[in-house]
Amino acid sequence: MALTEQQRKYAEARMSGASIKESALAAGCPAKSASQAGSRLEKHPNVLAHLARLKHVESEATPAAGRDALPPEVEFDGEFFEDPKEMLRHAMNNKRLDPKTRIQAAVALLPFEHQKRGESGKKEQQTTAAESVATGRFAQAAPPSRQLKLVN
């Protein structure tokens, strides 16, 4: 099953340090049943997997010895892309995104990289058919040799 928007919001609120009830409220659960919904979301396998993924990314993002940590308001992936293919390729390779989003970016990138079989136009089909016929028995003959031209 895929991670829903509510589950994603809950996991991100939990990672920011909010309590179970506060996280459930941030995810859009009703106030009356927020603690029960939070308890249920806390045990959900998709939420647990997303929390583990976020913790792993956070541990990779911590600076090594001797480096200064980035302030929390600075987003280090806040790049600007002029080409949509670059943005899709970046999203596809971004480890911080959940797998469903990465797969959607890869699927959106496919038509730019690969053509479906039989998706070419009439002229392209005629050209490829002519190229396949122009080989073998029906290939163009070689021009006459230079010595034959001098005999005249």
C-alpha cells in the first residue's frame, strides 16, 4: 500500500518532535479522536517505514566532523530547474522523497527518454521501411571504377 498524505504529514510531524496527539492534529485528524487516530497511525507499517526513511536521511544529512551544520530553515535541495527533465531526474534520484513519488517521477520521465514501439509517424515508418528494403538483393549498385571512365 502507498503512503497517504495524512500518514506522510503525521510522520513528518512526529519527526519534528510533536507528540502523538499533536501529530495527529497536524495530519488533519478530528480533535475528538486525535489521540486514538495517532495511536493507530503510530503502529501503521507505512508510517513506520516512512519514519525509518526520514531518520536515515536525517542521519545522512548530519555534517561530518569539522563541518558546520546547516540552519533548519535552509533547504539544501532548494534548486531551480529550467528544464523539466532535469527536475524529474533529480526527483527520481532524491533519497528524501518517498518511493511512490520517485516512481511517479521516473514514469513521467519515460516519454522523454524512450519511445514506445510503433509510436513513430508515417514518414518515419516509410523511411525505416525504405532503409530495410535498400539492403541485400535490392541494394544500390557500386559506382563504376575510375579506370573505366578513362577508357573512353
